[in-house]
Amino acid sequence: MLRRAFGSFATGVTVVTTGGPVPHAMTANSFTSVSLEPPLVLICVDRGALMHEHLTSNGYFGVSVLASHQEGVAMHFANRWRTLGAAQFDEVDWTPGRTTGVPMLDGTLASFECELWRTYDGGDHTIFIGRIVSLHQQTDRDALLVFKGRFREISPDWTEVSA
Ligand SMILES: Cc1cc2nc3c(=O)[nH]c(=O)nc-3n(C[C@H](O)[C@H](O)[C@H](O)COP(=O)(O)O)c2cc1C
């Protein structure tokens, strides 16, 4: 019931990544921009997710905002039975972040390299706030969305809602 109600809030879809000797990635739609100065973003991560431990032990993480053709990427990094470690990146194109070396996915709408700034208790999740240390944006791609438990897409050409 609660999960379904939360799902009526349409969001984009991201993949959160960490680097180091055992890189990791996880699909997340809890990404939110927080502050322009300093430049901050947040993600909420389930305490039971492997990513929770990776984020806690790494000082840096990446957020890649998926484009409409990347539904398969979102499914892959949400699949708890995927191969772990560096091998989980074998079927996607990625580039090491220029500041942190964290794997950043290619073909996305935008990506942010972040250093971990603060963490807050968020019930069964932890709220991780990152300070952006580099960003990359590609404006001409359509976005992957999730709404009511289904992937959707939206194009920048879609009609704007007029006031
Ligand atoms: C569209 C979508 C959005 C998701 N958003 C989040 C999220 O914001 N936070 C979270 O903890 N899990 C989220 N998940 C679930 C994780 O991606 C999933 O549990 C994943 O297997 C966790 O990986 P890990 O345990 O290997 O780190 C989402 C899944 C999907 C399909």
C-alpha cells in the first residue's frame, strides 16, 4: 500500500556507483538535488543493500542519470542475483570518473561525481548526501522515468504544461 503510494511520484532513474578494489553499482530512483551552494545531492539506500556497505566504506560515489534507452541497465543493476564485483560492469559501457576514478556509465543524460558529505538516519534506509566534485551533461537525450512501478520515457520535445 505504502510502496504503491510512493510509486505515484514519477521520478527519473539513476545508477549509483562506487569504485575502489571492489567496485559496485545499484539502481536508485531516490536521487534528489539538495543544494546549489555547496552543490549537494542525496540518495536513500536500503540498509540491507550491498551498496550501503560500499557507500559507507568509500569516500566517493557516482550518480549516472539514465537515458530512455537504458531500461536494461536499470534492470541489471537492480537484479540482486547479478554477478558482483568488477564483472557486474562487463555488460555496460563506462568510463572512470575524471576526479574520483569511480565508474561512470556512458550514454547517460547526466552524471555526477560526489564525495560523501554527510549521512543521516532514514529509518530502514540511510540518506547519503554527496558534494558534487564534477559533473557531465548531455542535453539531447530522452529520459528514463519510473512511475507506478513501470519504466516510462519522456522526450525534451514533449509539450510543456502551460500556466
Ligand atoms: C527503478 C528502481 C529504483 C530503485 N531505487 C532504489 C533506491 O533509491 N534505494 C535503494 O536502496 N534501492 C533501490 N532500488 C532497489 C535496488 O536497486 C536493488 O535492491 C539492488 O538489487 C540493490 O543492489 P545491492 O544490494 O547489490 O547493492 C531500486 C530498484 C529499481 C528497479
